[in-house]
Amino acid sequence: MRKFFCVAFVPFMYSFYYSQAAKKAFPCYDLATVLKVEPTSLYKPHLDASKSFNVKLLKDSKTVQKYISGGKFHKIKKSGKGYRVQKLDYSRPYMVSKAKATLEKMGARFSKETKGHTFTVSSITRTLEDQCRLRRVNSNASLGISSHNYGNSFDISYIRFNDVLKYNPKMETALEKVLKYYANAGRIYYIKEKQQSCYHVTVRNY
């Protein structure tokens, strides 16, 4: 009986190990499928702006680290004047320098307009693997390429201000005023994403 158990157990362990190794070896997305998804006319300018920074599509952690090591990506602080970054489970706190500077300027302007209040950044740079993990818990996550995949986009919640999750029409109006100012100045594109309760912001290569 003991011999039978050993014979049966070894193939089981091999199968388990192989399946785990396969998960690590293969990405959880199909690149060909991702590339086939056509962006909407509203979203296309975001992708065009992203590609102008000469950052290749971020597939995994290695590609992000490459740009960090090369000085192309810069760390986003957890807090700054006028903004806070919430805990990031499916994105990374790094962006190209122009995007980082624009976020900081937007935060400072929002702080000035609201006399010291803060908005919340809910998502920053994502790899294709990050995006795939996000889709497992959020079916609204993009199936195709996102401008988050290039290191120049971030999301700002319009239901969380001063670290408080609560609808605040006064703060939302102030935030949209700041967004319109930078959009009119040719610095950003933005979209209000109602399903995600956030503004998706893409920094242009101005």
C-alpha cells in the first residue's frame, strides 16, 4: 500500500510543479489579442501621446526596471502638495519625468484653488501583466493597450478627497477646473471614467 502511494504521489508532484512553472514561464495575456483591440476615437489621442515618449510597451516588471535603471522612469512620492497616492495593488509608482512634473503641478494648483485640500491618485503605470491581473478582479479593465502601459498616465479619483471616500461635489468641481486648465494648455488629455469613479489623465509630450 505504501509503495502504491509513492508511485501515485510522484506524478502528482511533477504535474503540480510543471503547472506552476508554466504559469511563471508564460504571460497571462495573449499579445496578439491585445494588439488587435482597436482604441476608440476618444482614447486614440491618449495612445498617440504615450507613444511619443519613446517608451516601448511595458510587458512585465523587467521592462519597467529597465526604464528605472536607465533614468527614464522616476518614482512618484506617496504624497505631495495637493495630492496623495493610494495603495497601488495593480500599478506602479513610476512615470516619465514630464508626467511626474505635471502631476506635481496639478496637485499644487488644486491645493491653491481649494486652500490646502488633496485629491487621490488611484492608479499609475501598469504593465500588460498588471493589467491582466486587474481584469481578473475588474471586468471593466481594458482588454487592449492602455496608455498606462507607457508610463505617462495616471488616474485621479473623483470620490476620494483628503483621504476620505465620500462624494464631494465641491471638490470634484475644483478638480475638473484644474483638469480643464491643463487640457486647454495642451499639457494633458483626460476622460471621466464613470465605471471606475476616476478621471483618466494622460500627459502629452509638450
